[in-house]
Amino acid sequence: MNSIVNLIDERCSKGVEFYRIKDFSTVTIGEFVHKNKQSDNGKYPVYNGGASNTGYYDEYNNDGEKVIISARGANAGFVNRVKGKYWAGNSCYTININDEKFINWNYLYQYLKNNQSTLLGVQQTGSIPAISKKQVEEFKIAVPPLEVQEEIVRILDKFGELEAELEAELEARKSQYEFWRVKIINMYNNKIIRLSDMAKIYDGTHSTPNYQENGIPFISVENISNIYGSNKYISKEDYMKYKIKPEINDVFMTRIGTIGKCSVFDKQVDLAYYVSLALIRPDTSIILPKYLKYVIESNIGKDELYKRTLVHAVPIKVNKDEIGKIVLPVPSIEDQKKIIDKLDRFEKLTESISIGLPAEIELRRKQYEYYRNKLLSFEELKVNE
């Protein structure tokens, strides 16, 4: 790290010049390709307004080493990098560098990623958040000598590689966990039971929430992993309009966008929930809430839900009545308790952020962000110097 600090001191002691993106590149917007023309078997990834590709397509409209920015949607301003052939959708800006001897494409990515919060902050308000082409073109980039850029990229990519290795290891552990989760569930003498025969299923509110500073905590898909940690609230009056209020042993399940993530409601508190969640009220004489969560989140439950998911809807969803049609393996209550005990221990090893690989990944990510910010914080060179 001392070598790059010395290099910056040597080459950039008085600061560096800042340039608008349009001064050294051309910004283009992609072309729409319908979701039903995309598939998992296509040749090239399709990028649009999200944080990852939306699917694959057999044609491409861009090639090379590119920095892309989401143009609209919840992730408008999100920065990504792509190498090779891809299809840029009509919600995807591509930055095409005109002179690679002037700016390194990976340096541009790292600089924009470090300033992503600024890009997200200039979203135009409206029914759909968006960032304009002009806003991208006018965004200013600190451009040190190419030698400095390349050394910064080398260091930051090394941090990224270490994080990627840990994430790959974690994914391997999760795959191993999923294998054993299904194996453990199938070890017992199971009956196959339709969910609607052992539970009642309800929708959350369809009303657009009117948030306030305090009141009843309001949860949706983004809160499913921590239903008691929501920082969004609605009024008591709005909550009192709910026909179905959560009760102990209810299970929340995501059903719009993200499908099949669950959380058990085990505290007697008031909690408001949106239509993106289904509330499942199990007959605990047949199926325990924690077992229901585990079996729905396993590949067994995922496969059942996928059969009934409207994959061409935007966003994808599974209707409330279709959830009740899934069939699940259900052992005796005593065997369910044994399964829960075993899977609780597996989950702690793979999911907990406070131990093991997840904690190490979080530490590496914070180190990466710290050094990225430190290495990319340049003073602007004064014109008269």
C-alpha cells in the first residue's frame, strides 16, 4: 500500500484534473428486448435497470470492456462492469471510452462505484426513479496519470478477488446445506399434504403505504430476513383496517419479486405487512411453523412454488390462491422437531453474519470500500497552477 501512496504523492501532489464523462467517452442507451424473448439458455446476458442481468438473449448489441449504469427503476444509478458480448436494454446506459490510453475502463468503474451514492442521489423523482443521459455525461471523474490508475485498479481488484473467493466458498457451503436440508427432510416417513389442507393463507394490504415517523412497523419483501427490524411505519388507524392481523406461529412468505423467502412470527407485537407478502397460518397440530419455513425455502418448496409462479409478470409473482396448491412432505410432529433442531444448527453455520465466512466477507467488503474511497479521493488541480 505504501508504493501506491508514494506514487500518488509523486505524480499527483498538486491534485489531478477532473473531466466530464462526455469529454472522453460516448454514452449510449440500449434497446428493448421483451422478457419472453429472454431465457436461461440464451448466449448473451441482458442488462437493464437492475443490479444484475435480467436473462439471456441470442443476440448482442455491445462488445468489449464496458461500464454500464442503470437508467431507471429502483436501482437507477447502479454501476456495473461488463466484459465481452452483451445486450444492453432500454434501461441501461453503456459508457464507451474513446481513448484507452487516457482512462482505464476498470479505473472508471471503480471511481463511479465509489461515487454510486451520488448517482443514486440525483435520481429524478416521479412514478419511476430515473437518471438522465445528460446527468451521466456531465458527471465529473478525477483522472490521474494512467500509471496511477492502473496501480489503483490492481490493488482494488485484489481486494475484490479475495472477497469473490470467500463468496464462492460461502455459496459452496450453502449448496452443501441445501443438499443436506433436502436429505434430512426426506429421511423421515413423510406424508404429502397440500398446503391449503394444513394452513390458511392471506394477502397483505394492497393499499399504498402512507409512511410516518412512528406507529406500526411495516414490512415487505426487503424486511423478510428481519421482520422486527423495520424502520418504516404506518398509522394505528391504517393498521386497524387490516382484516387479518399476524398471530403467534404465523409464517410470512415473499410472493412478489423474490419468491419463497420465509420468516416465522413469534413475538406478540403489532406488525403491518404489504401485499408482496403472504401470511400463512398453519394448523400446528399438523405442521410446525419453523418446519414450514424450512421446507418452503428448500428446493422442495422452491420447485412447487415455481410451478405456479407467473414468470412473465413484471415483477414475477405467485398468486395467493396458487400458494395453497403446493404440496409438501410432512412427517410427524416429533420428527419435525428433530428436523428443526438439525437444520437450526446447519443454518447458524452458513447464514449467521456474526460467525464464519459471512463475517469474514463483511470485513473484507468494509476494507475494500475503505481503501477504494481512500485511493480515489483526489484533490482537483487548480487551473492557475
